[in-house]
Amino acid sequence: MPDSLTRSFANPPAALLERRFDLPDEDATLAFGGRFAKAILAARLARSNTSNTSNERFPGLQVQLIGDLGAGKTTLVRATLRALGHAGRVRSPTYTLVEPYSLATETGPLELYHFDLYRFADPAEWADAGFREYFDAGAICLVEWPQRAGGLLGVPDLEFTLEQEGEGRVLIARAFSETGKSCLESC
């Protein structure tokens, strides 16, 4: 299996939910990004409505985006950011490794980090970069090329695998947490 389509975690647990989305063109990818953004906001709102204490907050969401170059990973991230209200430029973090976004949403402030680990040659580079704190802050972390971090990212909430199929794409989405499952059910 090509490096781009290999999971970033060994011995994966069984997915709580798996769904296939046919994305025949860019418009379909943009529409999915919009639905995914709404699902994120709904999951945050549901969490805040069920919290019994002010100490309990949205746990964040780690989404690993797997696919070859040109599979549509960055297009999906851009669509999600636009639907979450980001009006500025969305840069690919190929060289910066991470692009941070602070969003004002109807469910409150939201931190989103877009990672691209394509340039990593060794998983130790992820650890050395000090990215762990981003994942522990209740933020949305969208990670392209997660397999380049080896198993250091752990099991994600969601795994999106994008593959070309004819002129379009197929997105296989797997949820590995209850938060991820809730989002996927809403897409």
C-alpha cells in the first residue's frame, strides 16, 4: 500500500461507524466540507448542553486526512474553514507545518489547526516540533499526511481517506470516538 494510504496508528480499534461518500466533483467536496463544519458545531453545542459543570468542555477533534497528492485533502479543509466562517486566505501548511485559525462561531470561539506533515522524514520530527499541546487544547486538529508522524498521533476521532475514482473522489470516513461518530452521523 502506498505511504499516503497507510494509517498513522498500528492495531486500530474497530471503527464505531464507517461511511462512504462519493464526491464526483469539487462542488461535492465543498458541500461535504460544509456538512462537516455543521457537524462540528452541532457536536460542540451538544457537549455544552449536556455539561453539568463548567469544567467540562468540548474535548476537541483530531481528524486524520489520508490520500495521495492531489486527492483533495486541502480542498476539504478549505471548505470546512469557509463553512465555519473563515473569510480570509486558507494557506496550505506544506512549508509552515501548521496553520492556526481562531474562529468566532455561533457556539463560541473555536481554535482550528491545519497540519501538513508531508515534509517529515522521521516521526521524531513531530515530537520535536512540540505539537502535542495543540491536540490537548479542545481544538479541531486537521492533519494531512498523519502517517509521517508514525504512531505518535494515536487513534484519531475521525479518519478521512480520499481516493481518486474516475474524474471524482471517494471519501471513506471512519469514526473511532463518540465525538467522531456524532460528527459522522451528521454528515
